[in-house]
Amino acid sequence: MGYTGFERLWLFFAFSFFGWVLETVTAAVRQRRFVNRGLVNGPFCVLYGITGTAMLVVCRELHGIWLFLGSMIFSTLAEWIAGHVIERMYHERWWDYSQVKKNLDGYVCLPASLVWGALGFVVVRWGNGLLMSLIRLIPSVLKTILVLAIAGCLIIDMAASAV
């Protein structure tokens, strides 16, 4: 199924937001306090948005175990690359799996990769359709205004975070 540019942008924001929720809740439970897990100040984990949106293109023709494996490999590769890039840019590790058996450079590990495979499977198989059904309920003009406003806020947030 092909998506328009605006639909992909909506999916990017949805995946970024849900990734932020997942990361923030996980960190809050572990640390027993609120922790913003995004690279920016707003409620977005851009890595989830990029990976989720790209996975729709890369894995859309896969089914069953192949979808799980493709999602797992794609997400693991994205996490490994992002870990290196983030450490190089910010001179710190934003996550570390060094203490987990079967890790690679401390950025990826087998248990997390299995979770990414399952999440990717669910997103590509069912999540996309559900999200697109909800997004299509928003009137066109409002949908365009909202997505451009969210994009503008994210760009400003990214610039402010970089400074």
C-alpha cells in the first residue's frame, strides 16, 4: 500500500510519539521518576518515527516469520547506527546494553532485537492500517494544518535542542 507524503509524515509523528511514550514509561518505571527519553524537548523519539516509517517501505511485502525477521533486522540495524551517531554527536551513550549477553558494542542485544521484531511485526501488520484509519477521519484541511504545525514545532524544537 502506497502512502502520500502527508500520510507518511503523520505516521512518522505517530511512531515518534508512541516511541517516546514507550521509552518514557519504561524509564519512569525503572528510575521511579519522569525522564524525557527523546533527543528533543517535545514528546518525540525521532528514531522510532524514522525507523517505523522506513520499515513500512522496506518490510511491507513481507509476511509471517519473514516480517518478524525483517522488522527485527531493520530495527536492530537502525538502533546500532543511531547509537553510534548519537554517541559521536553528544559524546554520551543514550542507551547501553553492555551488561546484556549477546550484545554488539552495547548498542544492540538479542532480547531488545526480539522486542523490535515483535513491535515491527505488529506495526506493519496491524498498526499502520489502524493509524491510517484514524488519521483519515480528520478533515483534510485540518489534517494539513495540524501536520504542518507539528512539523514546524518539531523543527523549532530540534534547532533549540541542538543549541
